[in-house]
Amino acid sequence: MTASPRAVELAVVAARAASDRKAQEIIALDVSDQLVLTDVFLIASGTNERQVSAIVDAVEEAMFLAGSKPIRREGKAQARWVLLDFGEVVVHVQHAEDRVYYALERLWKDCPAVELPEDARGGDGATAAAEYGDGEGDGAIRLAGDER
């Protein structure tokens, strides 16, 4: 069983919205063979809490315009790892540090990737750091004594 065409369409809508807010490393995984509750996981990163919130807001707005409202939303207050459940698609927007720590891609590595268009894959974070700031919440992991 593979993800439904509607789930893939919604994943692309969410990915484009996240990419418009400079999300990093956007990927979509077809989890339909592993889970009964959803077809696609979309994972994106933000460099800090402010950017994570902006990405979440953009995804919710784009999905609403596409005719999909979230069934559940978790983590928005902390803006470290926000989960948006749209039924067929579950969107994970994580702070870059949390994404490395929890490694959802590794956890779901047996699931095939859903091909996303070039404009929906996000960037490497350089532009996001310039726009949203690169203070303490920039996602970089530094050892004590490391220079900025």
C-alpha cells in the first residue's frame, strides 16, 4: 500500500509552505505501510523557536486553503517540536537541535521517501539564519569554549 494521491498532494502543499518560511531539510516519508493512522510524515527544521512558529503558522494556513484542518496540534507553545496532524499527513516541525537528537529519519528509515518538488525541499539554513537571527537558538551544537 502506498500513500494516497491526496496525501501526497497535501504533503507538497505543507512542504512548499514550510519552504517559503525558510525551513531546512524538508523531507516526506510514506509511512502508509507502517501506520494505519496516516499516509505521510513531513519533517522540517527551523533554526530557532521563532522560525519554528512561523513555519507552523504557514503550514496551517496553506493546509486550510487546501481544505485540510488539523485534527491535533502539539508543542506549539514551546516551539521546539510541533506536531500537526492533518489525518492523511502528519507534519513535524522541529528545532534543528531536536531534529538531530530525535532523528525521526533514522527511526523511519525503512519507509520510502515521497518525492518533493525542488521548491518544496527547503534550504540549508544560511538564509534562515540571516532572516530569523542566529543567536543562541541557531541550531548549532557547540562545545564549551568554541568560538562563534
